[in-house]
Amino acid sequence: MLTKNLRDEITNLVRQEVVPAIGCTEPVAVALCVARATEELDDVPAKIDVRLSGNVLKNAMGVGIPGTGMIGLPIAIALGAIVGRSEYGLEVLRDVNPEAVERGRKYINEGRISIRLADNPPSNLHIEVKVFSGDGKVAEAVISRTHTGFVMVKRDDDIVFESDICEGNVSETNNDSVPELDMATVVEYALSSPLEEIDFILEARRLNKAAAECALSGEYGHSLGSSIRAGLGLKLFGDSPLEHIISNTSAACDARMGGAPVAVMSNSGSGNQGICATMPVVSFAEDCGASEEQTIRALMMSHLTSIYIKQSLGRLSALCGCVVASTGASAGLTYLLGGGYNEICASVKNMIANLTGMICDGAKPSCSLKISSGVSTALMSAMLAMNGKCVTEAEGIISDDVDRSIRNLTSIGREAMQETDKLVLEIMTSKG
């Protein structure tokens, strides 16, 4: 049985990892870093120099920036300097308006921004920003390991703030007390914690459902969600729980990747992961008439499973985040179908047997396609688990032990796919 102290530690971890974000978290994290450096100048910089790890660059190249009608890093950087406020965290671009966008366009056209790969970054998530004023002042800010994890702020030659995270002495969650999780702990926490301690997870439902509704009533990204729900899509997919799961989840992704000015609830630093961990559960809970308590516990199951997997995978990797989040969703769906610990573990192993190896080639509108693959597999894996079917140890990378299976997945994504990651970035940056 979980102690009150451990429950509190897990609750704090979830509250830290499941937070609102406006826009794709990589360009937003860059904008946040720019905003913090700019605050040390007390003026809009005359020039901005940005150096990024390859994974940040990959995830920031092709995604829409909310409220701008533009994609990519330059406008995010310009707006971070013009209207960004670091106190907003991942909602740093909350104050964007048409006037700021026009100023941002002008700033870009004047050639004030330089973007390069960082030399030997200490983390896959690493952002270095140096800003210059017109009268010779210089300020710097560095974010590393987490999307809001400032490790250094500097004004001219004066260190304003510095953390030994640069030396790798702090975990990726940037928390002094990070509980070590396993599936048994995840399931026990989600199913036995007092409801009043975990019902905050419903905010994920509110935000991500609103994002889905935004896309279903408009045109964002590839409009996958709305295409599935009407016309040919409805004829092909029908009006079913699976169709509802795919359309609602992909619609929220359409909105986020298409630059809709809406906040979504992220998971482990990723808005798409937050959407993918939330919307399948929300959609299916509504279809099956789940109670509020069942919905809360299923959402917590999904989000905490995703957080657990990310603990050994890392913030950014060559493995698509939908693999992680849809595995969490499958655990939540299995619970809603009436499954217990054994069935939940079976669904997780079924997911790992299917989706391991899906590459991440950056944040972009077509992420909705990958998310749809993940969440449709989530329901299929849950169905098999409820039918007593589970991929066995004799098959591929699956072990009898669910935690070992998870570590097999994450070691492939974290270690074996490093060369894949380099080649993907090389392909992306050499086109045209």
C-alpha cells in the first residue's frame, strides 16, 4: 500500500509534468529562453543569437506558432523578445496580438536573428540564447533538460542565476524528490488515491477537449479530425467509439500543430503527448457512460503511465512521443473496459509490441496522422487484453515483466535510435 508521503511525491510529479502550454513546446521553450534573456536587457534586442540541440531544432522547424499564421522558429524568437514574459512559463506567448506579429515579421526581415546548432550540447533538450542591445549590453539565458529548466542567466559579465544541472547533477524532471515508478505503483496510485487528491487531472479534459472542438469547427493543419468525422471519413470509419477516439484526438493535434491560439494540457513537456494521453480516455469515457470518478482515475492512469515511461526515455528522442502517450491511453482505456492490473499490463505490452520504432521527424501538422495510429492501436491493445490476449516473451522485445518490457522500449528509443535521429535531422535540414 502506498504511503501518504509517496502519494504526495507522485502528486507533485504529475502536477509538475502535466501543465498548460500554448503552442508546440520546443519553439515555445526557445521563445521562453529569449524572453528571459531579453528581460535582462530591459529592451527589445538589436540582435538575437540562438543555439539549439538537434532535437529542439527538429521539433521547432515546421510547426505553426499560435496567433501568427506562421511556422517555425524565427517568429517564435521574435515574439519572445517583443511580447514574451518568462513568468508565463510555457504560455510565454500569451500576449501575442496582430501588432506584435507585424513587428515580429519586420524584425525577421531585418535579419536580426541567427539560429545554429549548439556545439556538443549536454542534453537532447538544450537552448542557448544571447541577446545584444544597441548600446553594447549583452544578456544570456540557457535552458537545458526540461522545457522550462533555466540553468543559467547572465547580464554582461554578471551571473544572475546558475544551476549545476549543466554538470548533469539534476534529473530531467528538475525536481529534488522524484519518485521512482513502476507499473504496480502507477496502477495503485491511479486506482486507490483519494479522489480529491487527483481530480485536478480533469483540467486536462477541459483544455484538450476545447482544442479538439476548435479544430472540428475550423480549418487547422491537415484537418484530419474533421475529415474523419464527416463525408467520406464518416462513410469509411462509421459512427463508433473508435472513430470518436481518432477524430477527437487528431483534431486537438490539428489545432495545436496548425497554430490555433489555444492552450493544451501537456505531458512531460509535450502538448501532443498530453493530447494523446487525454482525448482517447475522455472520448471513450463519454461513449461508455463512465462516472466522473472512473474518468478521473482513467485519466490519471494514462498520464502517469506516460510520465513513467518518459522517466527512462528522456524528454526528447528519436522515438515519436505518441508511442509513449498512446501506451498510457491504452492503460486508461483498459481500466474503463473493466480491466485490472493484469489486463492493464497486458495492454501496455501489446502496445510496445506494435509501435516501438516509430520515428520522430519533428513537430508538424502531420503529427495528427501518427497520433491516430497510436490511439487506434491503444483501443485494439486494450481489447486484446480484455480478451485475455497478450504478446508473449517469445515474441520480439517483449518480456514477461511489464517494467522490463518498458525498459526495452525506452532503451531502443534512447540508445539504439541515436543514429536514426541524426539521419532524420540531416534529411530535414538538407531539403531544398
